[in-house]
Amino acid sequence: MTMHRRPVGRARLLAAIAAVVVAVGCLLPWWSVGCEGCVPTIGGNAFDGFGILVFVAALATIAFVTLPYAAERPIGVDRWPAYAILAAIGWVGFGLRILELVGLRAFIFDQPTDVFTRGPGLWLTGIGLVMLARATYEVFREPPRY
């Protein structure tokens, strides 16, 4: 029996990198309230509220990228609509979590640099979702694989 493996391709490689960026961003803090030396300082990450949808979308993207290489025959789910649905789920979870944080008044910053230092995970997750949207577009533009 011979095994013929297809190359991953640029679009799916970008999707996998985006999923890793989103997953790392989900682990980092998304918000914090309080000052650096003050007690108590409270904060949270993606695992509070709707942010979990973003993490699930990242894990599912990694699964979709690797699934065709686990089977001997091509898998029908490895097409652009699947990646578009995952990107949409990620963006919806991201947007709903931001709306929750606005309701909690978690975006109150004492200094202009607080925008970047109090929520690095939120920024990194947003960048990863943009990358995932771009990867979805590239999967859409490529010719059918089978």
C-alpha cells in the first residue's frame, strides 16, 4: 500500500497559524480593572462568557486542517464553507464578549497605554481572527482539490 500525501498549502497553513494565535490569545488576559500595585485587581480571559466560542472555533480550525491528512481519501469538510462558519463563530463570540465587557465597564483606562497593556489577549485574538478570515478567503479562491 502506498500513501500519497497532499501538501498542506498556503491557505490551510495560514488557517492553522491563525488558530494557534487565537488559542494563545484566549489564554492571555482579555481585560483587567485596577492599578498595577493595587489590591484587588480583577480580570479575565476568553473562558468567561461568550469568549469560549472563540477558543472552540480555534480548536475546530486545527481539527479541520489536520482531518484530511488523517484519512486515506479526501474529506468533504475541507472546503471554504467550513472555514467560513468557524471564522463566523469566532467573530460572533469575540463580538459578544466585547459587548459583555462594555457592559461590565471593563474598558476604563487610567493611562493611554492601558489600552494595550491591560488586554493583550484581546488584541492577539483579534489579530488571529483577522488571519483566519484571510485564510478562509484564500481557501475560497483556490481551485477545488478533488
